[in-house]
Amino acid sequence: MITGFKIKQVLENEEGQTGGKKHSNLEQLEAGLAQSRSAIKEARHKNETFDDPDYVPRGPMYLNPGAFQRSYLEMEKKFKIYVYEDGEPPVFHYSSMEGILGIEGILINHIEISKFRTKNPEKAHVYFLPISVLSIAHYVYLRHNRAWTPLQNVALDYVNHIAGKYPYWNRSLGHDHFMLACHDWAPTISHAVPYLYKNSIRVLCNANTSEGFNLSKDVSLPEIYLPGGNMDGLIGGPPPSKRSILVFYSGGIHGYIREILMKEWKNKDPDVQIHEYLPESMSYYDMFRKSRYCICPSGWEVASPRMVEGLYTGCVPVLLKDHYAKPFSDVLDWSTFSVDVAVKDIPNLKKILTAIPQEQYIKMQRAGILVRRHFEVNIPPKRYDVFHMILHSIWLRRLNIQVRDINEI
């Protein structure tokens, strides 16, 4: 619960009135959210799902399938996002949809044209600040100039403009606003706006809890690389019996975790295929499909596309990360489809993986195949895919707060 914020519990009739008093749009919105909280709470206790023509969440991958389904359906029925129209591309309302950080641009574009978007700010549950940190890094950053201030001022000036023009930022001190960014610099840039950093929902690939990522209000965005701009050829792989390699990794030595991994395992064991640069005779994605486990280490920052690449190809992700907030951990039990290995245990990597019983490995591999729909990027989006899962994570954060106009308290 956000300290200092209150809600007046309202049961409104069709005119939005109780006892003859007409309630504000905000009070009516909060009453609707209170009803959603109650429905989700009831579903959590029952933990029962019901038929849906598209998808029914079942299996050990879900912490509580019934609560997740009810929450997701409540989101589909009610959730409304207002996108501030202020600001011009390319720094606002636009981000590149290509490359390793392209998920930022894809999701910004999806939000702009989504059915969840409302043109009426009085009907919105959350307010989107369409700032692209990737575009700031590309268009504002001056090479060889390491000053953060010009980059941070873009976000600061934009929020100050929004706060001066509209009433919504000031009434909640930013609690019902969100930003979305996959660039590593997003936490530092957001830090320039105290309420944005402290109060707002930050949807970040760089979800590092040691650097201010707050599990109760921020959202972990999976980093997803689509080489061709779509998922063509990325999904699928052979069954466990056709995977001859125990574990695979290939990538540059970025950060201390990868340094330790290379030192301990590069060219040491044919079962542990650890490469800095993959030989030309080997295919990166083919190696994923030949391997039972795939190493997903942090680089300079905690995010990496390898985690999703593993899920796409049926290779169980092995997470070598400190302080990483896993995506969708409100609803997903990551222990059922991935393996966590502490940095101190990298020397024991093979021992740890070979100690996992075959039956358990097969269950994890199958669970990963089932859960990967939540990490798929579809154009246009499909229910329960990564776009909708990110919105659902934002929806859950909005349900966690109860807002009343601070000017009326």
C-alpha cells in the first residue's frame, strides 16, 4: 500500500452516486478497481480456472492459475491507458523496433495503437509517458561526453511539462504513471525525476534490484532479440532425446560474471560448450536446439535476450544473474522451467546440472515450451503474449495502489 494515499470505498449505482452524492471519475475508477481486487482475491482462494476459447492457464508454471486468469480477464474488461500526446518523434512516441533493444520500440508502438488506449484521460487507470530512452541515447547523447545531465533533462523537462499542463501527475505524485524502456541507461535517466524514480511504474529490461528496481511497483521487461524483426524461424526445437549437448553459451566477455564463466569453462569440457566467439562452422540457434540447458548470464547489466531465446528453442535457461527481477514473477514460478545458479557456484556448473534428475529436466523443458507463449512477440498482439503480459504486470501494480486526488485529502 502506498503511504499517504487513501481511497473512499464506493459502491455506485448506474449514475455513479451513493446516498445522493455524485462521485468523481477517479472515485468511480477506484470503485471498479476495488471490485476487481475482490474478484481476484476470491479466485485466489478457489484457484479454479474455467474454459476460454484461446487459452486456459494450467500447470505448475503458474503460482495460482485461477487468480491469474481472473486478473487477466478483469484487465481485458476494464484496463484503460492514456498516452500523453505531447512530444515529437523520434525522442517521444517512437523507438527503434530493430536490434537487441527493439522490444522497446515494438511495445511503445503497440501501446500507441492498442485497444486499451483511451483518448479520455478521465477514464484512464494509468498514464503513459512516451519517452524513448533508446532514442535519447541515439539522438541526444554526445559521444565522448559522459555527462548524464543532458540526457536526464529530457525526462525531467517532459515530466515538468506534463505536470504543468495536466492535473493527473500532481494529483497522485506520479503513482499511476508509467514509462517503458529497454536501454541500460533507463534507471539512471529516470533517477533525474524523483517522483518518477520513487513512485511511478518503470517497465525496464534493466531490472536490477541493487540499482533501485522496486519489485512492488516496477515491471521487469524481458529483453527479446528478433533478428528478422519477427519470430519467423525462432520457435521450436527437438525433444530432449535429440539434444546431445549438456549446456551451451556463446557471447562476449561483458562483466565479471562472464569473465568467471570463461575462466572456469572455456575449452574445458565437451559437455559444457562455452564460447566467446562461436566458430563459423557452428550456428548459434542450432546450438540452442542441440542443448539441454543454455547459460543466460548478466553482462554489464542484468538483461540478456538469451533467456527468451532458450524458451523459444526448448532449451532450459540457466540464469547466472545477481539481483535480477524475473519477468512476470507475480504469476509465474520460474523454478519450474529454469535453473538458478549462483555466481559462486559457476565452478560447479556441470555437477549442478548433471545432478538434476532426467525426469525433472523433462518437466522443466516441457513447462518452458508451454510458458513461452507469454514471451512471444506478435504483430498484431495476441492474447497472453508478451505485450499483454507486460500490460497485465502494469495492471497488477495499479491494483496495488489506491489513489485519491492528493489535493482533496
